[in-house]
Amino acid sequence: MDHSQPITTLQEIYLLYDEYLSSLAPGAIACRKTCADCCTPNVTMTRLEGLLIRKSVDREQLTARLPDISSTPFPRYRPALSTNGYVLTCKSGGDGDPESFADEQSQEGDPSVCPFLENNLCTIYPVRPFGCRCMLSTRPCAQTGCADIDELTLTVSTVFLQLIEHIDKGGFFGNMTDVLYALSCDPTNAFGAHTVIANHPIPALMVPPEHRGRIQDIVFSLNRLLAGQPPAP
């Protein structure tokens, strides 16, 4: 299957998000180069994002950096629901927990560090998943132990997450490590061999009423990308 067009759309979505971030007031984001407090193995992504990484990163580098999850305990976050899957659950009246965690297991080294981190720098930064791109904070995470994200940016990021999953409907979603391993095995056995879950199209945008007017231009530009048109100038 030719994934070139969806991958191009994904890269355009990344650029549009960068434009949004550049529109924020100076100092609104505390994240800086070598600030790696949020670089853990708990990043999630879609199959399409994994395909972009595999297309752009040397296969030997990928193999060398990924832990052998088939034989090595590797504690990591594993989602029970995708972003749009969570929306579907809510729309059907459920209150499903969008999170579940793998059993805590020990291993050599620090399991809290992303396998792609080296000297506090991301070795796949140009093609890092959106889950990394939207992990922002208005102040250094080391000060509070968690990210401090303003509510509007959180809404914008959620809409982007929904769209990225939407353009990969028919694909799958999961922890970054699981997705990359699923892509390296027989795709027809991806769900059985690894802990990944199905993507879903957007059932409804997760936008609170107070943010609808403020992000309408972003939604309009995203709709243009879906239609194969460039974002509005």
C-alpha cells in the first residue's frame, strides 16, 4: 500500500502545529533544547507516525536503539483506548479509562528514559511523534514534577491528535515501541503479536464551547489539509 500521501499530510499537520506554537506569546513555552524531563518510554503514536520514522531513520539505528521487548522487560505506558476511541466511548455513555499501564518490571538501566534520547537530545527529533511535540509546559517540568499546559493549547493539541489518528484510520495506535515493533512484523498479525489498538475516525471534536471560536481558523486549515488543499494563508 502506498502511504506517501498520508505521510505528506502528516508532515503538513506537523508544520501547521509548529505555526500555532510560533503564534504564542514569547515565553509561553518553557521547553528548551536539552530539556528532556518528559522524554520517557511512555510516548504513544499512530502507525502512520511509525511509518514516517521508519522511512526517515536508518534501520540499523532503529534496531540498535529499540529494546528487545520480546525478551527484555521494558515497563512502558500502554493505552487502552486511542484518542478517538475515548471520544467514542464517551459518546456512547461510557466512562472508559483512556489509560492503562503495563506491569512494572525491572531492567538494567533507567526504564524512565526514551530509547531515542542521547545526551538529553532526541536522535529522531525531525520526525518525532506528535505525542512528543505536544508535550509542552509553561514552566520547566523539573520545578513541579509535571507539565503545566494552558487549557487552550491542550484543546488545540487534542484536535491535532484526533486528526492524526483520523488520517490513519484502518491503522493502529499504541506505545511508540510497540508500534515500531508491530511495523517490523507481519502487519496482519500486528494486533496479536503486540499491544496495539485500532485507530478510529473522528466521531466528534473534543472542543469545549469556550474554545470553539478561538480555534476555528485552525480547524478550517486542518479541514483544508484533509481535502488535499494547502492550509489557508
